[in-house]
Amino acid sequence: MASKTVRITVSLPSQVVSNLDYISTTIGVSRSAFLSSLLSESLPPIVPLVQIVSSASKDGDSKRFRGAAVSAINDAVSRLVSGSEVLQDDLFTK
């Protein structure tokens, strides 16, 4: 049974939108379909890491992908993705 689809609005840098348009057009799917597939595969392994990190987090404010926050956001996401890859490598190599 398919899960309910919820419409959201996101703001993305123009280069990200250009890349998204190119990829989705080239493979013949909508932006939404491409992002849904990509995120449904890549987010689940990151959720447990965020749960661990969130218990130690003191900053509850959401940051926007603008200005000085861009570097901090990219660093945080890179650490999560790297941690997820390490966990997956450990799970499949043992």
C-alpha cells in the first residue's frame, strides 16, 4: 500500500534546480518523482544518526540555507552522510 503524498514547498539554489531539471528530464520523470525516490532511499539510514546527535544538541532553531549558515549546514549534513556511510560499510563488511 502506497503512503500518503504530502505537498511541500522548498527553496533551492538555482544551480541545484538546474541540475534537478536536467536529471529529471533526462531520465523522464518529474522533479517530485526523482526527489521522492532519492530521498526515500537516502534518508532512512541518516535518521538514527540524527536521533543520536539530537540528544546532545542544544540549538533548537532551524537554520536557513543562506549566508553564513550555508557552510555550517553543509558541514553538518556531510558529517551525517559520512556517518551513515561508515555504518552501512560496517554492517555489510562484517
